[in-house]
Amino acid sequence: MTNTEDITGLEAIHLAALDSNVRFITAVAGYPMTAVADYFFENKESIDYDIHWFTNEKAAMEAALGASVTGRRSIVMVKHVGMNVLSDPLMTAMMHTIGSGLVILAGDDPAAKASQNEQDSRFYGAISETATFDPSTPQDAYDSLNRAFELSEEAKVPIIMRITDRLEKEIQKVSRLQANSKTKTEEMVLDRNIWKLTMHGKHQRFHIESEPLLIHEAENSRFNHISIKEGNVGIISSGYPSLIVDEILSTQLVYSSYSHLSLGMVSPFPEKLVKRFIDQHERILVVEESEPFIESHISTCCEKVLGKRTCHLPFSMVEKEHVDFAFENIDNDTVSKYTEIQTILSRGSRPMCSDCPFMPLYNVLHDIRPVAGDMGCSIRTAPDPLNAVDTGFALGGAISTACGFPGKGIAVIGDFGLAHSGIIGLINAVEGGFDILAIILQNDVAAMTGGQSAPDLKNVVKALVPDTTCVNIDEMQDLEGKETCSEIIKGMIQKKLDTKGVSVIYIEGKCTKQ
């Protein structure tokens, strides 16, 4: 092993990919994974790997599977909500088997800094029955990714590694594999013998051959760090919160008798390891983010478990002050701690750019109800003072949501959301005979996720929907002014609403951030 200089978790992940002989990478933009993918793009050498932006996580996963079954180690980079879209091919790949190693880097967003929810990717390890690594330090991230590729090939399944923004930014010296001991990989391709089995037989094969390997790994993983002390309190943690726990235990003598089990591999859940740890202590505190994943596994068989559900720790992100509070109340079975529900006022607003070219449209939508918004910039127009859109469930979901509105529903969707999955909603609206007006905003970029280019689907939309009107809002404002522009758009919307069937207003405008 050779030691690096101080590096970030992000840099450690990149080095691990190089040292694991990764050859193919797909990425979908979105916090906190945009920074990871950008770093891989910026530091790409032609001999190392191919890397591509994708507009959709399902497609990204499928391309990586194609690389895997033809002998190339691959990585899929998605944010946590992207796991929802990616899960379709993931579930089948678990039974189908793969070729060379495939690892999914899932970027979670505790506290929803730049996401529509705080879902916890560890649950996808459980539902897909694959291994999930949850590293806490740059060294663990480096080692876990290396091991994940090996395990993927041994069990013939994709593996998940969960990361967060704080892990990406954490700095540490990392021991790196020496050049002559880096992973030498054979081109493992799909074993076509899998097609001798029925679908039921493939499931049976997984539980007989692959799952035991994964369970053994979880129970004996070197990434599950355990420190047994003489006290009766045991702390169980995973991911970045393990680093917080270690810091407190090493610096505050009053807690020096607390034992600590840090789980670097959380799925399959290491039941025997955790049970042995629990049996050695009278009280157990679980420190994790975002959801009570570990706590849920052990609370049914352990009455002495403390954590989020006993109010010792908050749901969402875990900070040092939260762990301090939990330690101070370790002798209480439950605690009463008021949680102030975060509002836009208390957090601070994140308004639309004042010079956004689409502002005349949003001013018109202020007086129309209901309007389905999408997970692009338009979602920022929902709160005061604009009050332009009313819903926002998922990227690409606005058009399908509007299909459920009474009368002629209105949807506002960006070009990236349209390409991601919104085009499917538009096809269904046409084929299903719905009455909707889709207002498509084309600024040619994924403006909220880093400025990646978005495909131009204008001709596709016009082919699908004959009642499509295309306008350039920049040119309109230059000629007519903003107020007159709003009146023109208002008239266009009213005309479309008076027409039966699917209608589209396709508005082009240049994002001022680009």
C-alpha cells in the first residue's frame, strides 16, 4: 500500500475507480452526484474509462449492464431519487446475473439541500437483496469501492455504495494499492447458462448461490468496525455519522466507556454481528441518517434500542450537536424534544432568478389553478410571491399529473424533465385522449443540476402533438416588453384551453445563468 497526500472522499472514489480498472461510467446529473461526475469528466484520461451523461437513470443503468455483460467494469452515478427510476433493471439484474463488476454510486441528500425528498438509499439494498456499502471516511470509500467490484463479480450482481456530500468533502490520508498490486481484472462476460433456467429458477439460483456470498460478506466485512469497551452502552452507526461518533468518543472522556459498532456494510443486514454486539450491552443507541434503517432492523428484537423513534436523534441529517444531546439523554427511554418544522421563511428563500426569461409566463400562471409543476426551476415558483405552480412530485411527472386534473389540465415542464421521462407522459396523454395543455420550457440546459445540456425534442413534440405552438420568449420580450409579453402568453394559454385534446406551447428562452 502507498499513502496519498490528504485527499477528499470524492478524490478517493476516483482513485478507487482507477485502481479497480473501471472502463465504463454513466451518470445522471443531480446533487450530490453532479460534483462526482464532473470530477471524473475533468480527470479523465483516454486510456482509463469512457464516461457519459445520461438524461435518465434507467437508461444509465441499462447501458452499464451492457458494459458489464460484455466484460467491462462499470459505475452508475445517480442521486438518491434516481434510484427509484433505476430500480426496474436493478431488480431483474439481481436474478439475471451480470459479467464484470457493476457498482451503483447512490448520492443521498440528508436535509434535502437540493432534492425533493430525503429518501434513504440503504432501503434499495434491502428491497433488491444486494450488498450495500455505507462508508464513513475517504479511506473506507476507497477500500469499499475496490471490494464492491470484487464482490459484484463473485456474486454476479450489481452492488450499491451510498455516499453523501459530507463524505465527498471529508479529507484524509488514504492508503492506496501499489501499482503492482492493483486489481487485475479478467473480462468476465455473461454466462449464457442462465438461460437454461426459468424465471423462477433464476430466483432460486440467486438465493442458493449469490445471497449466501453476500450474507457472509456482510457478517464478516472488514468495513464493519467494532470497538468494545467496559461500559454498558453500545453505539451502532453507519455512514458519515460514524465519523461524528468516533470524534466524540475519542475527545470526551465521559463517554470513553461506550462501545461502538460502525457498519460500513448495511445490506444484507449483519444480524449475527449486531446481535452479538447488542447482547454485550444494556442500552443501544443507533446513530444514522436519514431514516431509521438500522433501528428498524433491531427494534423488534431489542427493547433497549434508542434512536430516532425515541426522539434521541432527529430524522434527516445528523450533526454533532444531535449526538451530544443523545449521549446526554442516554439513560432516558424517550425524550421530549421539540422539533421546529423547517419553513421557507426559517431556512431562507431560494427564489427564481429575477432575470429568468420565463418570468412573464409565471406571472400569468399566478392566477390559474391548478397547474402541475415539475422538478426543474419551475418548482421554485410554487411559494410566495409567484404562486405559479401547485404540484411537484417527480422529475418528468408534470404532464401525467395534469392528466388527472378535471377539465383541461395544465402542466409546466422543462426540456430536461421532458427528456428524462416527461415524454412518456406526453405520449400517454395523446394515446389516452386526455385534455391537457403542456407548456414546455426549453433553455437547453439542466439549469438546477450543473448546466448539463438537454436534448432538443421540439420536432418530436410537434410530430406527437399537431396543436403545438412554438415561441421564442427572448425575442418576444425584446419586441414587445415584459408586460405585453405576459398578455400575449395569457391569450395563447386561453386559446389552447378552449381547444379539446392535447395542446402544447413550446417556449424557448436562454437561461441567464449560462
